[in-house]
Amino acid sequence: MARPASRAASRNGRSRPAAARTTKKATGRARAQARPAPAEKKRQPPPPPADMRRAAAPAPATGEARSKYVYCVIESEKPLRFGPLGLGAEPSEVTTVNFRDLAAVVSDTPREVIDATRENILAHERVNEAVMRNHTVIPMSFGTVFKTRDDIVELLRAAYEAFTDVLQKMRDKLEFGLKVLWDRDQIVREIEKDDENVRRLKDEISSQSGSTYFARMQYGRMVDTALEVMAERYVGAIFEALRPVSTASRGNKPIGEKMIMNAAFLVTRDQENAFDARVKEIGARFDTLTLKYTGPWPPYNFVNIRLKLERAQGSE
């Protein structure tokens, strides 16, 4: 019986853009990045819908002791409010800072280092997931804080063309993850059953009364080689099956002995159902594998943001 591919929101192991630090003068460049790779997917119930009321004006500043935490950049000519979704023991109000047709999604935060606690990281991702339901987002890394609204406006102004280019490339695209695991001991038993040379060597080791050190070393090398070949065969077949329903894919390093594939896939919104169906087909086809399927996410693995913020001469 095939193991069904499950879909749940995973909170770890994502590549995110480097954080930007506050300064007076900002320059920047951003580029979309897409490379072939392996796959994973699961889904938990989504966070509560964001309040998409348009704000008549940006939220007022809360004082000198407050800074602006930036979650992502989107396209919007008008200020927006998303409701109390942001960081804080009592979730802070999430609004935007706008420049032309760009908007940074922000909330007020104390002027201090933001600790990477589980609660803070979940709040960061909760905001991005809520915003991406109705917008294409460029996700910022956890801990991106600016001292003032003016600093954020300067960032959007300086990197306007770069942000606009990435938003264009990522328009209506979502990221999904796919991790593939196997039971290594079960696979080794299959190799011993199907590979005559491995089976013969194992029988020789079992029947010898003296030292079996060199025979066991040879057996181990043969099994490792067979496992590598089999893993590559599975991974190649999965990528080939998902290629027609994805725009791009990127592989990340597998974690542990059981994982043979750890990949992210970029999928257009209109292909989401087709991608889901194809992952389920793969789960039914390879009943010795376990698929962990996550998403949708902002395109963390496919957007590479490099921001260089420089202090202007003579400024503090």
C-alpha cells in the first residue's frame, strides 16, 4: 500500500535573504534565482485571513523608542493594513511603508535586537503567508529592522528597479517543498535480495569462522554504492515527473541518513492543483518512500536579495 504524501507547514530549513541593517544611504540589487533540484510537501491549517482593509494613511509613529520591522516587499500604490499579525506578545499591527508602486510590509517593534525565538519566527512567517494570499511577495530575512520610515523609503527608492524586476519574475508564483525519506534498513534488505554479488558476499561472511574484517569492508562499500545508485534513480525519476508542473526547482542538502531528497519547487498559482496531484501520484508509485510535502510558501529559495546599506558621509 503506498504511503500518501502529506502536506504540512514546515517552519525550518529555509534559505532566506540576508538581513539589511539601517543606515542613511541605501543602494541595492536583487535578483530572482532558479536552479534544478530535489523535492518535499505538507500543509497545516493556514493562519487566520489577513485584514486587507486599505488604510487611509500610514499608522502613526509610536515614538523615538520604536523601530520598523520589515517582513516583505510587495507591489501596492496605496497604504494597506493587514491587522494585528506581527511580532510581539500582543501581535502588532501590520501596515505598509510605500514608495511609488512598492510597499514594505512592516510593524512597529522596540528598538532592540529581535531574538530568533520560535514565537518570533512563527510571527514573521505568519505575516508573509497572510500577505502572499493576495500579493506577490519578496520575503525579507528574519530580523530585518530599520530605525525610521524614512530609512525604509530610501531603501525602496535606491533598490526600486531591483525589487520591481524580482516582483515581475515571481508574479503569481509559489514555493513548495518536498522531502523524500526511506527506511535504509529495508532498502538494504532489498539490495541483498536483488543483487547477487552482495547476497553472495553476505553469505560468505555468515559462513566464515575466522576474521571477516576485509569481507565486511567490501560488503559495506558495495552496499553504499548500491544505495547511492538507487537514491539517484529515485531522485531523478521524481524530478522528471514534477518538471512539467513546476517553473523551477532547487535542491538543498538532505538531512540525516533517511532523507535522500530535499528540494524546493517554484509553481505558478494556476498549476498548484496539478502539482499536488503529481506529488500524490509519486507517493503511490514509490511505496517504499515517504514524502513530506510543505507549502505554499513565499519564494524563499528562489529570491536572492543583496542589500548594501551605506552610511552617508557626514551623517550619524
